[in-house]
Amino acid sequence: MATLRKIREIYRRVRRKYNPQSHQYEPIPGETSPSANQTFSSTSPSTSGSFVTAREDISPQSLLSIHQVDSLSSTLSSSSDPLIPRIRSSNMDKHFFNILILGFSFLLLFTAFQTGGMIQETVVKGVNQEYAKQWNGHSWSGYTSLSIVYLVFSIANWIAPSIVAIFGPKTSMIMAAVIYCLYIGSFLYPLWWTLSAASAVLGLGAAVIWTAQGNLLTLNSNQSTIGRNSGVFWALFQGSLIFGNIFVSFQFKGIDIIDEKTRQTTYSGLLGAGIAGTILMFMLRSYPASETNEKPVGPVQALYDSFTLFRTKAMVLMFFTFAYTGIAQSFITGVYVNSIGFTKAIGENRKTFVGVAGCLIGIGETIGGGIFGIFGKKTAKLGRDPIVFFGLILHIAAYAGVFINLPFNANLGDTDESSIIPTSLPLALVCSFLLGLGDACMNTQIYSQIGSFYESNSAPAFAIFKFVQSLFSSLFFFFTSEITLNIQIYIMVGTAILGSITFFIVEQAARRKSRSADITPSIAGDDVKDGITNPAYVKDTIGQSTTTLVVP
């Protein structure tokens, strides 16, 4: 109600021409007072004081969302009225607070999971020796564990929107975070069956937490802030790789086989970070449905929406982009860093450099996310596709470096085989940074694209993204112990090029559609013929947006 009162005050003021010299509101010749139920549309001002044009073609019962309030405030920002900056600031601050809490909670939680996942194959080598008698000859593979996680993750993405619809994004996220903590705890005293069960259950938790995260990111963003918020979240989230791997590099220093004491100390520290991140999630603020563009749906409808959206043209094209991010994620966070640790030519402290490489990946991810967050408005002018193509160039350069620098069998275990050139630790670390920076370029723009295209239907859209991504992560982890490093690089280069091309096609199609259509964004105004429920996002970036406002 407070927001509505402020909007009424804005309306009363901007219907008169504000004179900053006299600090008075001067009547506009020929203007009449509006009726209480009249509908208005804000447009870019053509003359000072002429900010609002009356319209009567939209029902006064239409909902007023915080996104529309933010858009109106942005349109009126050229006014010298002293009230308007305060309105815009008060609306944005509480939503940006949620983005920060979301980012910091994921930083802590994924300091546990991402770091634990990176070192898992290295740690499991020691676990297999330690538990050889108890497991009666059975052995465990870190790649198998992650393959199970991502396989269940991909399947569970179809029911995750229904779970989020039942419990809400905040509660769903907290429940999933508890599962992450249980998974990390399973490595303190590992049993073969507990590792298997924990991996499967974590897949369900991952589907829920990422669907809820995408939903919360969209609910707390609008067309002008989605790029910034995606970048800020990504920078904070990937900071987990920096802190976690600094910790690991000290823990593993001078150690060839990870013993029980080192493993328990490492995973106890990671578990503590995960618990702290879970507790921080309780600080997330919830808002009434009337303050969002997201329409509440039931669990059955959420499942139906997911299947419907998956068959649309845009999603079919984006399938290849999503698939590449899944393959790249597996290689970057699982295969590559362990390959460094398995390459004997790097030296006796090669296990230490598993953590250093992971840290540099995190620095690249954080710098990329930070650039797109801090300079979000400037990068938005470039468009999303140039940033994705820049990420493609970085990744191809990194893959070329890995191809010539590491033995082709380095992903399979300790090796003293030679590579195409003498193995160079500095080159391996530079490639780590390039992989992280390129990954940030691609993922932040995918988040921004989904948040823009599917503003009113974000949970199913993010669930589909994570379904495809996690499915290909699972497949890649499953086959990574069967195919050598060079074959993996061929696969990644091919899918990277294909995924970048399809991303470009979707972006260009949306731009053409928005330029040829006279679109007024509204809460219920979904156009799902091609899968894009909010194709008007481009108009916001080129200063042509028209936002419907109902004054009660």
C-alpha cells in the first residue's frame, strides 16, 4: 500500500510541470484531472513535464507489480522532482539486498560442495586404500559419484518446479541446502552405500536449490537489473572456488595420498561453511505475490508448464547452449583440476596445485561476474551474444593450451607420460583462469537471457536449463574415465561452437520480434508461441519501453 500511495503522489506531480527554479508544480494548459479508475501508460518524455499519457484500453483491475514501479521510476528519472529518486531507491534496495544474501549464502554453501567436488577424485584414491578390506574389494570413483549426482539432478528438474510451487523458493532452498550439508558430511566417515545414497539424494537437492535460485533471482530483478543481478550473484557464488581451494591447497601441501586425518579436517571445514550458508538463507526476504511478475501456480500446473516450455522453438535452440555449459562444468570443476594433480611432470607438490588451479578458476569466474555486475548497464548495450562469443574464444584458447600441455591420459590417474610440449605449470594455471573467465561470460548471459525472456514463468525455464545442463554433466562424468583428454577436448570445442551459434540465433530472433511488434509488457501478457514469454526486453535497453500503470 505504501508503494501505491507513492505512485499516486508521483502521478499527481507529473501531471503538472515541475519548475525546479520556483520549486512549484505548474498546471499544464488544457489538462484535466483523471478519474480514479483511469489507466495510464508511461512513455519516454518528449517535452519537460509531459510524462504520462492517458489510456483507457486496459482494465483497472490489472495488477501493479514492483517491476512496473521500477520501470516507471526509470522512465521518470529525467525529472527533477526530488521525490522520484527516493521512490526508485526504496523499491530497488530491498530486492538487491536479497540478491546479496542469495550470493553470499551460495558462496558459503558451494565453498563446501564445489571444492569438495573438485578434489573428490583425488580424495577417493586415498579412501579406496583406507577401506579396501571393509569394502571387500569394492572401490569408489569420484567421477562415478558426480555422475550419479548430475543424473538424478537432471531427472529431478522435472519435479523441482512443483516442489518450489508447494513450499516457495525460500523454504525449498533451505531444505535443499541441508541435503548439500549431509552430502559433504558423508565423506567424514565414508561407507560405500552412504556415498551412493548421498550422491543420489544430492541430485534431488540440487534440482530444487537451482530452480528456487533462478526463481528468486527473477523475482528480485526487472528488465533493467537482471544483467547486473546475474553478474553480482555469479561473482559471489563463484567466490566459493577461491576460498575453498585456498583452504585445500594448504591442507594438501606435500601430500601424495590423502590420508584419513587430512580428509576429515578438510571436509569438516567445508561442512562448517555449508552450514553457515544454510543459516544465512533464513535472512532472505519474501514479498507478496502482488509485488512480482510471477504468477503463482500449483504443482501440477508447474510440471505441465515445464513440458510445454521445453517443446518451444527457443528452448529447442537453447538446448545446445545449455548442453555445452554442462559439459564445460564437468571438465572445469572435475576433470581438469584432477588432471593437473595426476600429472607427475608437474612435480612432487602436484596435489597442492589442484587447489591452486581451482582457486584461479574461481578468480576468473568472479572477475567475469563482477564485470557484468558492476558494469551491467554498459555491457547490456553490447548485447548478450558478443559476451558469449568472447567466452567462446577464451575457452577455445584454454582448450588448445590443455591439449598441448597435459598428457592425454592425465584424467585417468597418475601418469608420467609426456605431452606435446614439455608440461608447463604456469601454462596450466593460465588455462585455469581462462576457463573460469569464459565460463562466467556464458553462464551470466544465460541467466540474464532466461530472466528476461521468461519473467512471468521463470521456475520452469530455469528447471529446463538445469535439466539439460546436469544431464550432459552426468554423461560427461560417466564417460570421462573411459575417454582420454584429447577426445574430450574435441567434443567440447564442437559443442561450444554449436551452442554459441544457437544462442546468437535466439538473441537475434528476439530482437527482430521486439522491433517489429508494438508491445506493452503486462503481468499476464505472455507470448509463448516461440517460448519467449517476455520478448519486449530489448525495448527497455533501447529506451522504447511502454509500461502499463493502473492508478487506483
